[in-house]
Amino acid sequence: MNYANIKTCNIENGSGVRTCLFVSGCTHHCKNCFNREALDFDYGAPLMRRYSSGSLMNAGRATLPG
Ligand code: SF4
């Protein structure tokens, strides 16, 4: 699985402050998609390669419940 982006301290995607992980790939192809570059499942970087050390879990601990 690839990911397109990760945002820490994010407030736009739910209540509270959170870490958001945006995985790559979508089969819907909506007419006005706001994220066309990430529709390809091969876009971005392999998730496990970057976060195999547990840094994603550590990032999650730094956020507030939402
Ligand atoms: S807007 Fe884009 S990413 Fe979202 S479901 Fe539609 S095609 Fe997929």
C-alpha cells in the first residue's frame, strides 16, 4: 500500500487535532476530483517502508482526541 501524504496536527478532516494519513489509489474517478494525482495506486511511497520503525504511531500520540 502506498500513501500520498501524511499531515500531523490536522484540523480540517474531523473534530479536534489529529494525524491524517492519505493512502494512494481510488477507482471512483469522480468528475471533479480534488486529488487526481493520487488516484493511481502506485502514487506516493510505500507505507511500510517509511513507517516500519513506528514513527506513525509516535505521531499519533502527539495529537489530541477528536
Ligand atoms: S473525489 Fe477523487 S479521491 Fe474522492 S472518491 Fe472521487 S475520485 Fe476518489
